[in-house]
Amino acid sequence: MLLERLYEIQEKFRDIEKRLSQPDIVRKQEEYVRLNKERSALEPLVSLIGIYKDVLANIDEAEKMLHSSDEEMRELAEEELGSSRGRAEELEQEIKLLLLPGDPNDDKNIIVEIRAGTGGDEAALFAGDLYGMYTRYAEKNGWKYEIIDASPTGLGGYKEIIFMVRGEKVYSRLKFESGGHRVQRVPETESGGRIHTSAATVAVLPEAEEVEVEVDPGDIIVDVYRASGAGGQHVNTTESAVRITHKPTGLVVMCQDEKSQHKNRAKAMKVLLARLYDLKLREQEDEVSSTRRTLVGSGDRSERIRTYNFPQNRVTDHRINYTTYHLQEILHGDLDEIIDKIITEEQARKLEEADL
């Protein structure tokens, strides 16, 4: 069954290459771009299929050599058979992962919204810690980030902070961060040394283009006002801050980070489009299955996904029951340990569902 599918993929790849080699294809720009994109997407898989078939041929040859009258040849065949079968299993797993349907949003940039939850000033400080964790992770990956809007507190935390991250495969790495994050530690403001539990919520939204989400200009109300809070010299001098209300959904987006009203409006619209796109994705997920819960797309922002326990230097991701004792490293942006585990778990679930 798997081999038949692999032959079909090879045939499809050869057909695409044949069509791309035709002289008149360059004049059909749309089709040329589409075929090139298809070819690029299939190339890693086709390359693996070629290696896999060579390994299967080695296995076939080694099995024939097992019947040789030459004892030395039989020993060599057994050795070759053991290593080739192991390699074939590895390649088969890699191929199955590449056969899984990809998330169309994986290549997108993201908008991250972090909000302090229960815990007062300590929750706001924790929201600031999460912001630092994600921006350090972005820096380690060579991604760019910029604040869209922020509500800082006097102690250095945030009631809310919204920022954009741009780079290669950003959403594919950070899409599992949406949900409730909880911290257990002794707050700086606590004189008695008691451990407090505070929380913050994280929402990771794929950046949306206007073609993906239609917004009727008549459905939005745009208000401008003077910015307030820690925002530099322009604060309270001009009406540069922007608030956009989407009447059909009741969504409200505010932005005051830029000095320019035009730039604030553009940033606010980006957030609104991302939130509307996120709603659309969740509605589609609900239509596909009302019972299946996945690591991404559950839609429940209040669901507790991770606990950061300072006294024990422990971080636990509750979705996959994984615990690590590298809390400080994780807060300094070394998130790959947890993210890789989550992705592996999600891939295993998808493989089981796909029955490959």
C-alpha cells in the first residue's frame, strides 16, 4: 500500500518536471509558478523515496545471498540485512511524516498576545517573563519582532503585550504556545516568603492577509485618541492612538505604540485580521470534529498548558505530561526541548489517525 503511493508520487514528480521543461510553460506564468511550488514541495519526499527504494533493493539482494553455499557470503548477507532493515525502518518513518498533510499556516509570521491573569502585580511580571522568553527564542532563531501594543505596569511587567514575530517557519514552532501558563514562586513583593501561584494567557495567531479574511469597511468603527502610559514624548500630545471595533464579532483592537496614527491603524488592522482569521480556523476545526482535541486548535485559551515552578526549577507541560528541570534556560529562550517533544507527540497522533 505504502509502496504504491510512493510510486504514484514519483510519477507525479516526473510529470511536473516534464511539464516544466516544455518551452511554452514560461509564458503561462501562473501555471509555471504553481508547478514550481509543487515541485519544491515534493522534492524532499521524492529524494527520500529514491534512497528508500535503493535500501529495499539491498535487502532483496541480501536475502538472495543468504542461500549462498559460501559461508562468508552468508555472514556478509546477514550483516547487510540487519543494517539495511534498520535503515529502511528509519526512512519509512521519515517518509510517513512527510506524507502527513502540512499545516498551511506553518510558514506564516505570527502575532502573539500575552495577558496577565490572576495574581495581580505578580501575574503582570510573569507576563513580562513570557514576553522575554519568546523574544529571546526569536533572537536565537534569527527572527525579527516588534511590539504592536503594550500596557506596562510600574514594576516592569505587563497587563497585556501584543507583538509580531517575523521569520522562517515561525508559526510551525510557536503555534503550540497558545493557552494558560502558570507560575509558582515567591513574589518580589512578598515579605513572608510564601509561594504564590499566578497566571497569564498566551494567544499565538497566524498573520492573515486581507484576501484570507474579508472585512467590510462598514463593519468597523475607528476611534482615535491621545496615547497614555509609557510611550515616549508623543504621549498625550497628539491623537495618534487608534481603537478599531469590529461590530459583527465585538472584537476591539487598540494600538498606541507608534507616533503615527497611520502606522497605529495599520498595526491594529493586522491584529484584527489575525483574530478574525483565528476565529475562522477554530470554526473550521469545530466543523471537522466536535470531540477530537489536538495540541493546537483546541480553542480554549484558559486551558492550563504549562506550569513554571521556581522552587523546584521545574517546567511541566500538562498536555504531554513532560517535565524538565531547566526552568532558567527555558525562560532565557531555550524552548526547543519542550517544542520538539510537543511536535513529536503531535506527529505520532497524526500518524495514528492517518493509519499510514
